[in-house]
Amino acid sequence: QREALAESEARLADLPRDDAMVESFLVGGAALRQLVLDPALPEPIVPAAERRALIEAARHYDALGRAVWAGWLGDDRSRPEHGPVGVRGPRGGSDLITGAAGA
């Protein structure tokens, strides 16, 4: 999944806006789906470092995707607290990945 994020990131800047929006939605959504559905198996089965690396890659890609969508949504919606999909739950909720409290 990290490879898919990196490959898409390399393409996004060269794609027409509508194509970049579709790609960022599909690729970013797949990464978020994988993380949300991750059963958090223990270290011997799933390396924790790999999980953390995917979380960081997904956060980075989320910022790129927000930039792609900002013009269509309006600039104020490019901030994390206004995003339609992201690694944060509802305003004031917890981070969907780590469970940490949000703003």
C-alpha cells in the first residue's frame, strides 16, 4: 500500500485536476481502508514499524490529496478539520488510526 501511495504521489502533479481528484480519492481511500480495518495483530505477525510507516505515508498522502481537492472544495476545506475523509474522526473526535484525541 505504501508503494501505491508513493507511485500515485509521483503522478498527481502531472494529472489534470479531475483525474488527480479521482486518483487521490481511490488510492488514499484504499490506504485508509487498510488502516481502519487493520486487526492490529501483534509484532510477530505484523511488524509494528511497517504499520507506523504506512500511517505516516497515509498522513502525507492525505495532505497531498487535500491540496488536490482544495480548489474544488474551497480553500478553507483543505484544513484537516474540514476534510470529507481523513485520518481524524469528527471534530473533537479521536484519530481513527491512533485513537489520540483530536482538536
